[in-house]
Amino acid sequence: MAGSAVLVLNSGSSSVKYALVNPDSGERPLGGQVENIGSSGGSYHDAITQILSHLDDHGHVDLAGAGHRVVHGGERFTDSVLVDDDVVAAIRSFSRLAPLHNPASLAGIEAVSAVRPGLPQVAVFDTAFHQSMAPVAYRYAVPQEWYDRYAVRRYGFHGTSYRFVSARAAELLGPDRRLVVAHLGNGCSAAAIVAGKSVDTTMGLTPMEGLVMGTRSGDVDPGLLGYLAEQTGQSAADLTDALDTRSGLLALSGTSNDMRTITEAAGKGDERARLALDVFVHRLVKAIAGLTASLGGLDALVFTAGIGENSAVVRGRVLARLGFLGLAEDPAANAAHGRATGGRISVPGPVQALVVPTDEELMIARDTARLVTASPASPSASPSAPSSAPSSPPA
């Protein structure tokens, strides 16, 4: 495996998750997480040094490259790219769109450059997959200046997961299928995909738009911010933090953002847990129906990520509401998470429901291997909007 392994890194605000991945086999001989960055004097440089030393201690010295998950690539990046000074500058410029995520990714990239100079690095963007959306799907009905000067538009996220899952669904069902993929974890979104291209999605300028999530509200009336600012005296930053960290399933249930805990409590008669489950499913069903309209029809509904792959209760409730689309649950297949039926959890018919496990780490490893092996003459980044559109927020 020497020389073919890719170090996959996901740098967060206080931790760095890592995995050593063989991009061909998917084998992961090593992986883990370094925590407490920023506390007790720990830094990203220290974390990357620790990770690389751990790889060296286990005989994995010769890496093909390092692949980084980067949340926001704005309108500029339509694919993963080899990291160079220009890419670093661009990621930094998009930090205004993802202030909690992009700076951490940059810190990880810079730490690898310092600790292992010359190791090729690749940035894999959550937003890149959705750059195939048309303006009708990504533009907000807001003043033109907001788009021109501040890059206010819908970007979408979870793109690396959608790429992996839609490719796997194509292997199972055939190419050119109209898919709605529901990525349901602590963060939740859904996307309309046809022939491997994103047509529409639920997340927007930030990962807070769309579905109810673990601690994020999803869609709310924008007027809520002004109303609560006036009523409570809180700042926009305070209210945004509440929508991001103290809302969603946690707020509705009053106790947990974990769907397993909520489902169990709802089954025992807890009214707030039941409400949390009901609202989660209601909003998801509405989104699936809307995305089906964006596709002009549906060939398959695909569930993925933690809740999507493991909650038969959520999937069953969703399918019970979507009979008008030709979907009906196969209870036995759903209870077994589709493992004995090639992923299928619905009764056979022209429209199918599937469970397809995601693997973002493998997707990042494959992108990294592909770009490192190919000619690095220029990063595969290009504007995906008309020339009048901003390529980055103002400095």
C-alpha cells in the first residue's frame, strides 16, 4: 500500500479527523481524531505532526498525497483541485461565507505544508457538486447588488456525499435516473440529481437552510431575526448562533439531537419527542416532493448518512407519506436497511426507495489520487456562472 495511500483530513474548529485510505480498495488501516486544538496550547501544526508521526510509526511513510474536506468553494470551484497559493487565497476569500469551516481547513492545509513540505495536497469542496444548478435553482429573489458584491446565492453542501451516493445508485439502477437523495445526519439536506448532476438542493448560502437538523433550525421566516432582535435585544450573531446550535431536533424534543434517542422516547409516549419526529418527517416529505418537481418526475428516492442509513422508523414514515409518487415500504427490507435486497426498501415498482451508505472519505481519497496522478498544470477550477457573477466575496 506504500505510495498509494492518501491521508484524508477533515479539520474542524477544535479537532482534526483523519484516515489513511487506499483509493482503489477503500481499505483504511489507520484513522482517528486529534482533539482539543486551541486549548492547552494545542495547534493544527501540533495535530498534523502527531498524525504524520503516527503514520510513520506504523510504516506508512510514503503517501500519495493529502486530501482535505473544504466546506465552501463559492462559485469558482466546480471540482476538486490541487492546492497551490492561488487556491489557498481563494479558500481564504470564501471564509466570509463559511467562517466556522474554511479557516480550519486552511489551517490544516498550511500545517501539512509546514510539516511535510512537497506532499501534494488536494482540496475537495462540499459546494462543488452543486455548481451544475441553473440560476433558477440557485438565485435568491434579493437585490442584485447582494449577488454581485456579496455572492449571496444558494450553494448547497454535502456535495462529496452526493457524488458518491449518486454514482453508487447509478450502478444499482442504471444511468440517467432521476434521483432525490436525502443525506440525513446531524446535518441534513436533500438534492435532486439526474445523470450524476445536481439540479436542485435544500441547503443555500449556508448549511442552515432547508431541512430540520440535529441542532439547526432549517428554514425559518427571515423576518424572525428582526422580530427577535427587537424583542430580546440580541444581536444577529447571537440569534444566528441559536438557530445553528440550539434549534432543530434539540429544540423541539427538549432533550436530544440524536434521532435514536428521540425515536425511542417518542415510542414511549414523550410528546415533545413525538413532535420532533413528526416535524422532521413533515419537512423532509415536503422537500422530497418539491425536488421531485424540479426533476419533472422520480425514479428513485435514496437515503444516506447516519439517520438515512440506520433509522427504519424515519424511512418508513417518509415512504408512508409518498404513496402518491408510487412509493410503498417493504417493511421487512426496510427493517433490514436494505442489506438483503441490494439496498431496496420499497416494494418493486417503477419508483424505488434505496438505502445507499455514503463514503466521503473514499471520495476524497479518489479525487486526491486522480489529481496527483494527472498533470498538475492547472487546478480544475472555473467560473460556473456568467462573467458578471462574482468569483469570490470582496476582500
